[in-house]
Amino acid sequence: MSDSLERLYQAVIAARDLDPATSRTARLFQRGPSKMAKKLAEEAIEVVIDAVNGKTDAVIRESADLLYNLTVLWASAGVRPADVWREMERREDLLGIAEKLPKPVKASKMAPAKSPPKATAVPAARRRIVALDGRSLRKRH
Ligand SMILES: N=c1c2ncn([C@@H]3O[C@H](COP(=O)(O)OP(=O)(O)OP(=O)(O)O)[C@@H](O)[C@H]3O)c2ncn1[C@@H]1O[C@H](COP(=O)(O)O)[C@@H](O)[C@H]1O
């Protein structure tokens, strides 16, 4: 997939300065990022509607349009496909590290927590009385 997106990106770069009358890509560049963003959002909505309605072939076609419009927006934003692949690889590496870390023990498999020693089990109200004891504060004034 990354190869075909790379080729599409190069085709988009090559087309951006063509005649807008004959090139859809050049027309999108002429109209600017907000038009590109609108097209991308429209294609995304078409994909999700077709997916929800179980129209598999339409999902495939609209996905190709979606990727085309995403590539156009990347080119306009100064993002290269390699930048995106790098971010994906970074996440893949992170996930690999996460998978190697020891799994957290489920609460149900943990030994029951020991109850605190009786001497420290002081009622909250009593601790508050000690904290609010103002005698030492009055001495400082
Ligand atoms: N890969 C694509 C590509 N994928 C999809 N599309 C077009 O984008 C359209 C999807 O957008 P829309 O649904 O908005 O199309 P629409 O319904 O006709 O509506 P309008 O855009 O006409 O308003 C599709 O119907 C395709 O015509 C593409 N247009 C161009 N490319 C490639 O881009 C490169 C540059 O081509 P030009 O833009 O023709 O110079 C070439 O390599 C092309 O193959």
C-alpha cells in the first residue's frame, strides 16, 4: 500500500501546476486547503455511509477516492508519505515495547490486600481534630 500511495503522491505533485481546466488536482490546488479538506471530509462520509449500509464495493471505490484526497491534502500541507510511515513505525515500535512489558496482574488474581495495622487505623474525625489544634500557631503570632 505504501508504494502505491507514494506513486499517487508523486503524481499529485506532478499535476499540481497543470492547467486547472484539465487537471482535477491542479483545480484543487488552485482552490486551496479548505476545498481540499471539504473534499476529503465528503469522501470520508461516503465511506462510512457505504460501510454502514454493507456496500462493500462502494467502500473500496470511495476509499480510493478518500486516499487520493488525503494525498492531495498532504501535498498541500507539506507532509510527505514518508513522514506518515515514520510516525506509524514509531507507534509500531512503541506497541512492540508495550507487548514485551510484564502484563498487569488482574485484580481477581491478586492476593487480598492486608488490612492496616490496628494502631494506624485512626478515625478520620480524630485526625482532623489534631490537625486543627491551633495552639502552636497562636504561639507564633
Ligand atoms: N488517483 C486519482 C484519483 N482518485 C480519485 N480521483 C477523482 O476524484 C473523484 C472523487 O471526487 P468526487 O467524488 O468529488 O468527484 P465527482 O463526484 O466527480 O465531483 P467533482 O470533484 O467533479 O465535483 C473521483 O471521481 C475521481 O475522478 C482522482 N483523480 C486523480 N487521481 C490521480 O491524480 C493524478 C493527477 O490527475 P489529475 O488530477 O487528473 O491531473 C493522476 O495520477 C490521477 O490518476
